[in-house]
Amino acid sequence: MAEPVFDPYALSPDAVQAPPPTLWLALRKIGPGLILAGSIVGTGELIATTSAGAKAGFALLWLVVLSCFIKVFVQIELGRYTVSSGQTTLRAFRSLPGPGAAFVWWWLVMMLVTQTQMGAMVGMVGQAFHMALPGVSPRLAGMLAGASPAAGEYLSKHPEMPWSVLTAVSTSALLATGSYRMVEWGTTALVVIFTFMTVVCVGLLPATDHPIAAADLASGFTFQLPTASLVIAFAMFGITGVGASELIAYPYWCIEKGYARSTGPRDESPAWVARGRGWMRVMFADAWVSMVVYMLATVAFFLLGAAVLHKNTPEGGLPGNVEGMMRVLSLMYVPVMGQRLATWFIVIGAFAVLYSTLFAATAGNCRTLTDFLHVNKFIRVDSHATRLRWIRGFCIVFPIADLVLHILIGNPPLMVTIGGSIQAVTLPMIATAAVFLRHRRTDTRITSGRIWDGMLWLSMLGMYLAAAALLYGIWLNLTAK
């Protein structure tokens, strides 16, 4: 594959472009937000959000909506700084006064811990495939048993494993040979599929004797916060909507899409201000359109958990694996579709949701890890070709490492909760950095005024409250034991 002839991370006066003059043309330039939507709607929705609905009923619906809405202000502010300066997120954080360098290292810890979520996704995609094609693994187990009884027995107990291996290897191959455009197009296709499937799932509930009454929806906005659900509620807050990993990754996608490069190096000219404001309007459209997409999918998954699992599973609990959960959900549609079609309906939706996150999040993590090594001078990145070699190398390693995590831990709900919890704790750090960059580093000629600043501060406050509530909930659980 030919290397690109330019470096999207380098600002050049020759690369500046006038921003699109109309909303329609601006919408044709969106893309980074759709990658984020693909990354966002994954295990958080299929496990954490559905489980929150299963445990608390409709009571936490307000928190689901808030978790999607409130983080967009921090997301856009980080993107604004990148357009204003051309700097990546980790380079910006590394330059912060005080604990800036320590924060960059904390990001590394968080990113490594959240690989448990990626490992859960590798296993859950495997479970989805096994559910759709249940005869494959038993045949393989029988073939292996003759040569290695232990391998045959292991495969009999873990029938998702062949599919999980295929998922990890194919993801490595796709990402290692791809580019930004391939990530954008592939993720967008998956986003369209999972958004359609989840909304249709909710639309079919009345036909499956699980209608959602207006009173149920109204009860979800009474701002209840059941103490028994604190940990899962705020783990959900950390993982749904734009999570910590996505907030860090978003400016990288904006750079590769060309927003900073098209704006050009900052100068004092009115032309630069006009370009900066114009490309910020494109970024606003990108961020808010993607927010609508992932909020629809997130709310849909929550409603499935609240309407079905809360009433029809023991103690409102969620089955301990994706196959069990999907079988419960598919039972709703058997009267309408029949057993086989209902199973395939749920499996296709789950695959689109899970694989989109594995695909997009891995691509983002590979970019940020490469930048981490460069910013901390562990490697030298003097050209985009060098950067791509590192990114593609990590694209090979990460999915295989995620597969190993799935083999070692093998508990998707636990793996998702661990990843969501550390992201929830990291969110206030990122929000604080965004507020500092807004008031101390971002060019004020392309900022958005006092109302926006007020929402940015409220976003930061919400993230602090969520992290505090999560830690309090964990402490309550530990002391109860």
C-alpha cells in the first residue's frame, strides 16, 4: 500500500483550505465523530447500560442521557485546542504545568487497563458467532480430540474460542493494512447497522408483550439514584457517551481528517480566524451528529434492559455472558420472527455493536500509544511513514493481546466494569485539562463565549461528581463485605 504523500499531523501554509460555507457541505466533511460513535457504542451499551437497566429499571434513564450529552463539551474543547494549535492531545497534556507529565503516564495506565474491555469484546464477538453457527465449534472439538484430548476438551468448554481467534487475527490484519479513510468508512458502516438494529429492537417491544409506557419513561427522569446501583451506574457513566479513551483519541481523528491542517498554522491574520471558526463549525456538526447517533443506540440498549431484563431475569440480573444475554433478548422476538430469525436479528446487531468498538477503539489506541512514545522521547517520529509503521505494528499486537486477556480472565461483565470504572475516574482529569487549555492556551478568537464556557465547567463538575460517587459506591461494597 502506497504511503501518503503528506503528513496530516504537520501544519503547512500550502495545505490550508476554506471551510465549507453551508451546513450541507459541512455535514459532508464529518467523520471523526462517527469513528467515535463506533468506538463508544460497544460493551458499555451491550453490557454496562443493559445491565444498569436490568438492575435499576427505568430509574437511571436520566443518567444515560446525561452521560451522552455532558461530555461533548469537553470533547469539542479538546478538538478546538487541536485546531488552534495543531498539537495532539498527549502533547498538550504533557505541556501542562504541575502534574502534566504524570497525567500522561496515568493515561498509559488507563489505556492498558481498558484493554480488559477490548478483551471482553473479542470474547463476546466470538460468542455472537458461536450463537449464530453453533455447530462449528463442536465439530472442531471432535477433530481436535483425537490429536489432543486436552485441546478438544478446552474447545468444548469454550466454544467461542475459534471465532475469537478469527476476530483478533482479522482485526489485526484489517487495521495493519488500512488508513484513516478505511477506519472511517468501516466504522460508519457498522454505526449505521447497529443504530438501525437497536432502534428497531425497541420499536418491536410492543409486539413482543414488552411495551414501554409513557409513565415508565417519565419515571426515568425523576433523578433517582438507587444506592444499590451506584457502582454499576457510574461505571456506566464512565463508559457510555464519550469515554475517557474517546476524549483523548478525538483530536487525533480530527487531525487525520484534516481539520487542523486545513486551518493552517496559527497567525494574527483575519483569514486564519475565519478558517478557524469555519472548521470549528464543521467540528461542532461532527460532534453533535455523532452524539445523536450514539445517544439513540445507548438509550435503546438501556430500555431493552429496563423493559425486559429487569422483570424477566432473577433479581433483575444480567446473564454472565453475552450468549446468555442475547438468548434472553432474542426470546422477545420469537413470537414475531420465529426462533432462527430472532436469533440472527440479535446476533447481527450485537456483532455490529461489539466489532465497531473493537475496530475503532483499537485504531485510536494505536495512534495515541505511538504519540505517547514520541512525546516522551522513547521513539523518534520524523515522518508520517515512521508514524504509520508504529501504528500498524501496534494494530497487529493489540488484538492478539486482547485475545490473551479474554483467555486469562474470561468474565466479560467484570472486564467491562473494570475498564468503565478507571475511565470514570480519569474523566475529571481530562475535563480539568480541557478547562485549563480553554482559558490559558486556546486562541480566544475562535472560542465560543460565556454560555459555552459555563457548560464546559458544568461538564467538568459532572465528571467529578460521577467519579466521587463511583469511589463511594466501591467503598460501600468493600465495607459491606
